[in-house]
Amino acid sequence: MTRTNLSMSISTDGYVAGPDQSEENPLGVGGIQVHKWHIGPDADHPVNRQVMSEMLDGMGATIMGRNMFGPIRGDWAGSDWKGWWGDTPPYHCPVFVLTHYAHEPIEMQGGTTFHFVTDGIEAAYAQALEAAGERDISIAGGASCARQAIKAGIVDEIDLQVSPAILGSGERLFDGFEAGFPKLELVRVLEAPGVAHLRYAVTR
């Protein structure tokens, strides 16, 4: 049965990105701090390698927001932007990008094709389910996409990589939710230098 996983790096005070995101600063001011576990010297720690493998390997489809795909706002206006990841993005599966502006699919090396969905998270999820078959689906972020997925009730588990960083402002993952929603059950805790990997099952 297809499992839908939301996995995000997060600061101790609840931010998944710092303020003022831009092409020069895609994670916002200070946002790089919450990603040091997989892009710094501890990336080769066995636990961190395990978590990265779970995030990416064997996924049947990925859903992300336009803000995660790139810094272009409004109409694409002939932009040749193809994402932050170079010619071979790490997803190796169909990626469905939430946007208000239509765009032709972008086929990349290594099995990644970006598809642009203009009619909401439910439509993106339906396309992801069809593409994934029996494999799992990843909700990659950013914060707005993640919140939409949680509110739509399509997330089965949430993995948070909690770093000991205080960002103070930026994009919070759980903004706008009522008390008690979503209902979460802590099912796994893994530890590596400078990060705690928490897995929650979303109970319904």
C-alpha cells in the first residue's frame, strides 16, 4: 500500500526556512543551519545516511511547492529555470510542483521529470498516486506545500530532522492549525551529531 511521507528539516523553534528567501539565499537567512546534518561534515554519519536514503531512494513520486522548486514568482515569462539541483536532481521520479501558473513538463537526467500542477494539492496527489503505483510518495516541502498536504489528510507519517538552531522568524511548518490537529504519535527517535530524527505517525 502506498505510504505518503512528509520529511522536513526544522529548527528547534519550529521553522523550516529562515526569512527573506531568494535565489541568493534559498533557505532564507540562517536557514542553512537546519540542513547541516546532511550537507555538513556529519552527512556521512550512518544515521544521517539512513535518513537521507529513506527520504529519496525508491520513491514513486514527489510533491513540492513552487517556492521549493525555485525563486521565480508570478508568470514564468519564458524563464529557463530548471530547479536548484543541476542537470541530475536527486529525486529520480516524477515530481509534481504546485503552482498557479501553467508550465510544460521539464525532463531532467536520472529519471526526474517536473510536472506543474495548477489545480491544487488534491490534483497533485491524484497524479502522484497514479505515477507511484505501489511505491511511496514524498511530500518534499516547502512549508506551504507541507501544510496543504497535512490539511488535505494525505500525509501518513511526518519525519522531522530537528536541529539545535533558533531562527527566530521565517516559515513555520505548523502555522494555522487548530489545537489537536494533526494528531501525531511518536513512533521513532534516531540521534546523530547535532540532530534528532523524529518520526510521527499521523493518526486518523
